[in-house]
Amino acid sequence: MSDEARADKWLWAVRLFPTRGAAAEACAAGKVKRRGHALKAASTLHPGDELEVPFPAGPGLRMVRVLRVIERRVAAAEARTCHDDLTPAGVHAQQLAWHEARRDAPAGRPTKKHRREIERFRGFFQ
């Protein structure tokens, strides 16, 4: 096994992003950082590197340390052994709260009942 890997491949292989394209887009947008500097998708990662990685959906940054480099996607249990999650607990709580709020929000156009609740909330019928 090699001791270096492309950033986009590694981020995808350890399941921090759902697709390699999403990992490459995050790198291109300057959202993935090593020691405060943005990484390009083709940047090489080595064991011991500490990265700031955004959550693919929602707010917050995840802090991870590269323990082992891989370039192929592996089982989730094996992928967890390739990085060490250094993210503070408060960030995970914020991410969970954000997902809860998204899940409770009605999808699509409001129903007549929801519209009436919204109007009552805004004070149209007082």
C-alpha cells in the first residue's frame, strides 16, 4: 500500500463524501483545508495530516486526522479505521439538530391546513 493518496479519492474512500465528484467540488471550492490552507483535489495526503472537512449536508466543519491512506472505497467498518474524528461534540449536536429541523419541515407546497397555521402564526387572523 502506498503512503500517499489524492485528497478527493481519500475523502470519498473513507466515506466523508457520498461521491468522488462531491469531494472534488468541495476541494475546488476551497472548503477542505489542511493547516488552514485549502487543498486541491489532486493534493496528496499522508498519514498524520489533519484536515478540516465540511459536512456534505448541513452546517459545520468536521476535523479528521489521516491514519491510513486508501484510494479504493472499502466497507464502512474498515473506512472508520483510516481516520480519527477530532470534531468537538458540540458540532455533532448542531448537525443532529439541523437534520431534526429539516426532517420536521413539510416537504413541498404547504397544505391548506399548514397554510392556515402559517397565517395564524404571522397574525393574519387576529
